[in-house]
Amino acid sequence: MESFKFVRFLRLLRTDSRGSLAIAFALFALSGVLLVGMTVDYTEKSKLETKFQLAVDAATLAAARLDDADGERVQIAERHFAANLTPEESAMVTGKEFKMTADKANMEGQADLSIPTRFASLVGISYFTSRVQATAAIARPEIRQLDIVMCIDATGSMTPTLNAVKTNALNLETNLNAELEKRGIKAFDAMRVRVIYFRDFGGQNLTGTNPASWFDGTKWITINSSHPDYWKAVGDNPPMKSSAFFNLPNDRTKFSDYVNPEKASGGWDLPESGLECVNESMDSAWAKVGDLPEGGSKPLQAVYPVIAVWTDITAHRPSYSVSLKNPDYPSTTKMPRTYDALRAKWDDPKVIDQNRKLLVFFGNPNMTGTDLDGQADGWIKIKDWPGFMVGGTLTEGNSQLVSKLADAISSKILIPTLAK
């Protein structure tokens, strides 16, 4: 009716020769009003499309959650879609479809819209049509195992870290899974932890003629080159010690018993043998896809190998000359002598799972120092490795050990993600 009145008005103006100027002015004014009105309509259309897109996104993601049955995913999506719209908005939906792809790897959603206009209807455009779509990867249940190797600087200044590990040992599995569940991640089906304490393979320079200070296991003594442990005295006793993997929660008492007696001590010069600890961690007996977890009846479908480092100082290079004097220093077949060779080992799928490997560093990887060979900047050299991440400061790694580990581990867990 409004459109008919407008046309009739224009016809009357056209037959009135006395109002040509008025007609021109009126047409100009009406054009301006229509332009402003159309802009309003398109702005409203854009706002509503955004609202509908968010509704489709939310519905598709909700239907892709880890623990939902495939037969329920479509209904879940439709419920979430409807819950995000007002009755007036729901009336604009002319069609919708939520479905799984044929390979059941993704959820897809779309909605067709008919958005009514206000001003554009004056020129015959009563509705704008539009379509919004979303695709989300479905998070599938997997039999998963988490293996954590704690690579801990145990030199004299590291008492707070050793205490933090002792405090969290008995309930690590329970508390870590609880933290992961807070982040929307299902608890792991199996979890193991291994502990490696490192100090220094080469902190005291010996020439073969100068006397050495040596801890014989009970007390410090001074020894000369004729002593059988003389060259071992270039480093701490022991320079590194490690456990096997503890299966949690079954071995939690053994885990606690292993860490509780440890005391911070040693560390001759300021750089320590941290890279040797990382290398030893890489050599761990990591779980592999297809293994049966302890007490499990189904093989593992996903493994998550995590090396977590706590330290307050930089690391010697792999070929530090004083360390190489130590007869206990790992052989060339075990410990690479260059950064490139160490990186190649990290990138070897035969050594560690490449899809989910993680090296979490608590401390400052940009620390530098000096030793008898000059610059000692071991952590700087590896901080760009794939999978390396700073989990927090050393203080945070001590006081928030479990939650900070959960933050890091959650970065590797598959959750539903949108693909536009």
C-alpha cells in the first residue's frame, strides 16, 4: 500500500507543470532518504548475519565435542543453534542443516536466512537472503598416555624446585588430570613420570697435576692425579642421576620415595650440564602408539612425550672441553657433540613422537654465561626447536607446578576447531 501511494504521488507531481522545481527538489530529497534507509537496512543485515554466524559456529563446535555419541551430534547442534536465537531471529531462518561429513571427521552446519527490510521495501526489496556456514573437526576419543620426564637442575640454588616436586609427587596424576579437565580436556588413560637430576659434568678444571676437591659420597676430600676418581672430580658426584618411569597412580609412593631424599648441592661453575639432561630425557623409554598401557586392555592411540626443565642458569655447550675430561661423560654414540646433531636427534621420529613432543622450560632461556671455553648459552641455542615453549618463570614453575604443566600440555591436545 505504501509503495502504491508513493507511485501515485509521483504521477500527480508529473502532471502539475507549476511545480517542476518542487518535483526536482522532492525527488532529490527522497533519493537521499532512500539512500540513508538502504544503508540502515544493510547495516542491520550485517549485524544479523554476524549473530547467525556465531550461532552456527557455537552449534557446530558443541556437536564436535570429544565425549558425544555420533548419533546425538545433529540434535546437539540444533539445540544449541535454537538456544542462541530469539523468536524473532528464529523466524528469519528459512532452512538449516547440521550433519557429519561422510568420513565422520567433521561437523558441518549451515543456515539460510531471509532478513526483512524496512526502507528497501519502498523500492520492492522486502527481504535480503543470506547463508552462513561452519565446519568443526570432531575430537575423537582416544586411548592416550602422557609421559613426563622431569629434567631438574639439582645444584645448590635449586632447593625450592626440589621441594615443589616432593610436595606434588604423591598426587601428581590426580591433580594434573583435574587441571586438564578444567581446561576442557579429558583425563589421560595412563600417565608416567621419570625424574632426572642434573648438576655438572665439568665444573672444576683439572690438568693432571693440580689437586682436586672430591665428594666421596660422605665427605669432601682432596685428591691428586694418582687417585682413581681424579678425572671424575672435574664434575659433581654424581653429575646426573635418573629414575625409570613411574606408572601413576600405582607407583606414586615409589615416585615420592625417589624424590624425597634429594638435596640441592654442587654446581662448580655457573653453567651446568642441562643439555646432557635433555639428551638423556630424549633417550627415555617413551610409550609408542600401539603399546598396551599398564593395566589396560586397549592399545594406545596417542602418546604425549613431555620433557619439563627447571633451572636458574645457562647450560654448557655439548662439547664443553672440561666435561669431556670426565670419564662418566656420555659417549659419542649417546650424547651428540654439536647443536645440529642434538637438534637432529630431537627431530628423529625414532627417538620421540614428532606430532606431540613438547619441551617445557621453566626459567629464562635467554640466560648467558661463560665457562673455560668462552660463551655458554646452551638454552638460547635450543629455544627455537619445534615443541619448545616457556612454561613460566622458575618461580611459577615451582609454586604452580601442576597448573603450569597443564597449561603447556593442553596446547598439544586436540579440541574442536572451526574451519571457515
